[in-house]
Amino acid sequence: MTAPVRIAVAGLGTVGAAAVGILRSSRELVAARCGRPVDVVAVSARDRNRSRGVDLSGCAWYDDAAAMAAEADVEIVLELIGGEDGIARAVCERATAAGRHVVTANKALLAHRGRELALAAEETGAVIACEAAVAGGVPVVKALREGFAGNRISRVYGILNGTCNYILSTMRQTGRGFDEVLAEAQRLGYAEADPGFDIDGIDTAHKLAVLAAIAFGCEIDFSGIHVEGIRQVTADDIGYAEELGYRIKLLGIASDTGDGIEQRVHPCMVPVDAPLAHVEGVFNAVVAEGDAAGIGMLEGRGAGAGPTASAVVADVIDIVRGARLPLFTVPVSQLRPARTVPIDRRTGPYYVRLTVVDRPGVIADISAALRDEQVSVESLIQRARAPEDAVPVVLTLHETREDAVQRALARIAAIDMVVKPPCMIRMESP
């Protein structure tokens, strides 16, 4: 009988425990799909006494996860600790230095340290697999590296954070405000006690950096990503979007423009007839555009113990089968240099919401600021008349360059009768 493949697991949180559970409870199925049995033989976590609801009998326990990665008699190390540095990085470095393959769900580590980790793995013939790092159980990494292998990918984009998608979907469905829905998401466990990582767009940016490197065979450039979150999106914006035939989604968008890679994360107005507009709740969806295959979209649960652990186990099976793909599609020496196209060169239509004192001349002043920057108005919504009170004015702008829009909004914000900073949301047609 073929000897089992031996695995060490660093991190026994919800994902780590779920991965061990799948590998043990589905041992025969995994063995049939691998061609060899797979055994978890070593584990490491901060508290060895806490119950994790999974059988750990027969596993050697290491208090030091990095020492386990270097010393345990294993072929594959699962890094399921998280964090862009520290012990997670040490686990990956020491495992690959010893020629051990690594499976990780750590998008932050890859976004900040991916190039150096990939290079270290190549030097010893180790593999770093990361399906679980992006979109949970949605096999987007496999789709880009294998399904689209014969394509030049021009754009990859999508809904990459379930917390934000849940908040925006619930605001639309209930009419409630951002703060109230965020609190509900925290009670339900969809948002962390400190939700900034999600709602400020950082989590989406980490995932987008990984997707862009895989899709375009380019070096990671996390610092080049334009990042905005959803804190400024109001129930009024969502209502106006519906009226205009759009829905608001937080998207991560990466495009190969020919002049460089455009990478941006921000709320977008998506046409209501676009497939992404109907991805609701905690679901994720990723769209890739290839020159031969055309447009392909994958949708599913983007987080949670089960979906993420499923992706981890899928990577284990691929490695045992003999898959030896570079982390970012091509060897590090062949990665294109990172050349980022700044957001101010983005061209497209825009939604703008202003809060103004409804007095004669305010619309003329706004129009003059737009005219001077050669920004054209497509539509204007102003229903209420209240000369002494502030009222909303909603504009949609024809396709134009971002830098011109930003200059116009800066001038508009300086108008005395504009009493709050303008709210701008980019309109996309995916």
C-alpha cells in the first residue's frame, strides 16, 4: 500500500479545525481522489487545552508552529493562522526552506510577502497553494491558473467581501441605515467587533492583489491599489441607485490596460440587469474576461469554516496528485514588473449626491464648476424645495476622467450653499 502523505496544521481556529475535520472524516474519499491516504500527524495552536470539536488523537502537538513547520516529519504544512507577518510568515518560510509544500488561506501575507515567499519556495521545489485565500469555497484561483490558462486575461473583478455585501444587500432590502445594519451583522457573526478591515476595503484589496498577480502574471503591488470602503454609503444613495436602475456593490477591479495594471477597490453602482447586481448577502462572485473564453463568473460562499476548509483540502489533493504550479501562474523571474495605473486616469460615468441650501443660483454655481472641468451632466434629481433647509441634489455624469471629476467636486465643495462634502460613487458596467 502506498504510504500516507503526512500533514501538519498550524492554526486550529474555525478553518483549521474544519480542515482537520474534513481530512479525518472524509479520509477514504480524500484518499480515492489523491491516490494515497492523507494523514494529519502534527498540529500547533496557542491553547492545547481548548476543545475544538475535532478529533486530534494521534497528532503530535507543537507549541511553536514555526518549529513544527521546520522539524515535523511531514510533506505538507497548512498555514491557517493568519496575519501579514509574524508567526504565519515564519511558518511559511521555514516550511518551504525545508522543501515542504504549503497550503495557506492567508491573503494578507500573500498580498504583502507573496513575491519573496514564492521565490523561496521555487528555490527548494516547494509549492505554495492559496485557493482558500480568495473567495472562500469559490475556486477562482484554479479557474484563473488552469481554466483560463490559454487566455490573455484583460480584467478580473468582483464582490470579494461577504461582510460588505451583506451590509449593502440588507440596507437595500430593508431601507435601514449603515450603522444599524453593521450592528446587526456583528450580532450575527458576519462582521468582527472591529469591522474596519472589512468595511474599509482592506480585506478586498488583499484579495484583489492576489487575483491580479495570478491573472496577469505580474508582481504584487498592494501599495498601488486605490482603496475605499463603504462607510459613506447611505440608505438614500441605495434608494437613488434603485431609481436609476443600479445597485451598489463594493467591488475589487483589476484591469490590464496596456499601459499598466489598474487596481481599485470602492463602492460601485452596477446596472440592475448585470449578474453581479444579484449576488446578495454573504456571497462572493468573481468575473474574469479572457480573449478566447470571453466572460466567466463564479459565485459562492466567500467565507466561513466549511467553504474555506473545503478550498484548503482541494489544494492538498492537488499537491498530492502532483500539481506543481507557480504561485502566481509563472515563475517569479518571469513576473511582469508592477506598473500601476493611477485611479485619476479611470474613465467612466459617475453618481454624485450633494447636500445644498435650496436658494437661487446654487444649481448655476454647481453647473459652472462642472463646465469649467468639461464634465457633462446626464441627469439631475431635485424634488424638494425648502429655501431655508438643506436638500439633496443627485447628479449622474457622462463618461469622463476621474481627475476632472475630482477637480470639479473640490470646487463644488467650496460653494457656500453646499453644506456637506459631496458623495461620489463610480458607475460600472460589468
